[in-house]
Amino acid sequence: MDGNYIVTKSNYFIMNCNYDLSLEEQKLILTLASMVQPEDEEFKPYIFKISEFIKLLRVETQTKYTEIPKITKELMKKVLEIQEGKTLLQVAWLSSARYEKGSGMVTLKFSPDLKPYMLQLKNNFTQYQLANILSMKSKYSPRIYEILKCNEFKKQGNIEIDVVDLRKLLRAEDIYPLYADLKRKIIKQTQKELKKISDINFNFEEIKTGRKVTSLKFYINTNKTKNKAIEEACVTLEGKYTNEEEKHFIELINEVKSIFKENISGVQAKSILDTAKGDLNIIKEKYEIAKVTPGIKGMVGWMCDAIKRDYQQLKGNVDKGGFNDYEQRSYDFDKLEKALLGWDKTNSDEVGEEYQQGTIE
């Protein structure tokens, strides 16, 4: 078990459920969620060592084994609510928690009512690395992170949320009744945490009706300083679109992902799509060359360079890594990929400029 595990949830689930969990409870749930394979048809019993779980959560040593049973016992009592049209579904997170006495192991199982929101997801879902939330210290940060991550790839790059709806999503209806306190204790605190430790950050704009702040517009940005350590694996498809252009853009991102056998992220797919100026046929053509080219390190960087320089496959022997009018560069494509995606801050400006000017050799 490690922080590179991927959490997968349906977008509907993220945007239409509300719950009140402590920070530790949220980390436990998200750790379990990261152990779920989205292609599974049923939830499995998820077994992990308590010692590994403690290490993963960075919990103080003295809490150890005594705290885990308390956390799971309390969690069994917690109910989340999902609004489905006129129907309100109330369901517990866990259906069972089993301890093997003396083994230091615990087995947990999700409630089967959560299957539609975590299993067999073909579209309309979001993925991210567990590591993004494990160091968070505010109980509201993981929730706001998920909401923003779910909307990261909206073409307009922002989402507007009514203050009343935001309070409901955070289960903060009766906490900090003054907007000024909500802003200072929750929004600003989360803003600082996400910028410091996650793969995204945000700015926000207050939308007023008269003199009262009635909604917030969140502008979501890639946190380039943290993507070096945390390569996110986000796939976001909106269930509801504001316009056809936005729908088409998101469909293109996911169509690019479907071309590759490799597991590329949404950000990586967008980088390739931008380089190809939206031409899927060019992407497919260059990927066919990639499949018969040995020793590629940094597929995304290689693809961007192949598109920009119009690599052409040699007829006959393709094992030499050469092309009709162009010999494949010996450039470090892994380095190029990180620079293009902003994960390598040290080299991103220099390499990005060379790439744009066509001077990379």
C-alpha cells in the first residue's frame, strides 16, 4: 500500500453527496477507495496491515492499534446522503469491519449501495492519487479538493458554486454562519493546503447579489511545483455540460487516452492533443510508429516530439529507430515530458522554450 494508489469516484457521487467525517475518517475511506479496482463488479474484502495503514496516514506512533478500531467503529455509525432526483439515499460507508486478533490485520468492506458510484465506471468519473490528500490537516480540504478535481478539465477552467450549496456539500451549514468566518477558516485554509501539498491549487472570486456574497467562482490550476512529486491520474468527464463545445473538448481528452495502451493521465492527454492541434488522426499515426520503436523513455514527450517533427516510419526494418526524412532524436523524452507538463520546475522554462523553437536535439 502506498500513496501512489488511485482513488476513483463517479462525478455524480462527488457533486451530489454530503457527509460529516473527521479528517482521519476521510483518510481511512479514501485509502480503502484507492484499493478498489474500478473494473470490479462487486466490492471485495480489503485487507491491510494496521502498521502500514498507520505509516500511510502519518499518524503519531502512540495512537497505533488502539485508535484504528475506534475510528472504524465510529465510521460504521456515520451515514452519507446522496441526492438522486427526488430520492434521498442514506447509507453507511462500511458494511463490515473485521479484525484478526493478534495478526495486526484489519478487513473492511464498503456498503454494496455504493457500487454505482465506485465500480464499473465507464465515463463520468474522476481519478487522483491518494498521496494528494494524505498530508492534509483540515477536515474540509479533502472534500474541496475532490470537488475541484472533478471540475479540473472544464474548458473554461472554473466552476461557480452557490455558498448555500457549498455549505451543504461540506456539511458546514451550522458552522461559521458568517461568510467572513467561512472564508477565513475553510476556503482560505484549504487554498493554502492545496497549494502546498496537492497537484492542484485554486483562486476564487466572490459573486455578490447586492452586497451579499452568494456564490464563489473557483479557478482551478495545475500545481506545477508539486506535480514533480505527484503525477496525477485524473480522468474527468462531466455528466452535465454547460455547452456542446465543452462536451466535445472533454470527449477529445478521453478519446486520446483510449488510443494508448499505456496509462496516461488527463493532463498528459491534453498535452498531446494540444501539440496535435486537436487532430486525432495524427496522434494515432504517430502512436503506431511508437509501438514499433524500441526503448522509448517518456512516451508523452516522445509523442509530442513525433507530432511536432512529423516522424515518418521507415519501410522495412523499423528496429533501428530511424525514420524516412528524420532520424529519431536521442533527447531525453522523459525529461521533455516532465518539462512540457510542468512537473520539472527546474527545467520546464528552458526545455519548453527549446521545444517551442524547435531547437531540441
